[in-house]
Amino acid sequence: MKRDMDLIRQLLIKIEDVYEPGMGSINVKSVMIDGYDVNTILEHLRLMNDAGLFQGMQGKQYVTGSTIISIGNLTNKGYDTLEEFKNDT
């Protein structure tokens, strides 16, 4: 896999748009980006989590076999990175 900075930019924008104060976490399904499969998005979210761009990533597996993955809101570093992307010409 190659790191896709455009996908990271789109994910930062989506997280900022979707997160509501007091929400705690966001279901990864709510930040899906058209044109990208779930595995590519999850790998990029892992990279973003490693870089400290949002407040943690958690997975919960249910007896039914389904897994819910959630992430926290952007950190200050995430907001700063998003601003850099927005100012990038």
C-alpha cells in the first residue's frame, strides 16, 4: 500500500465535519470516502492514529461477528495538519 495524502486530507475534513462536541467517538462508517475500500481507509486511519492526528482508535467485536471501529475527534495536531492542507496551494 502507498500512503495517499489526498485520502488523509479527505479523512481529516470528514472527521471535522462529522464530529459533534460531547460525542466521544465516531463510527468509522460515518467517515467512509467514495472511491476507497474499507481496508484502505482503515490502514490510513491507523497511520493517522500513529501520527496523533485524532484521539484514539478502538474496535469492538460483537458475538454476531460484526466489528465496530470508532475514532475520536481531531487533536490539536490534527487540526493544525488540516489547516496546512487547506492552505496548501
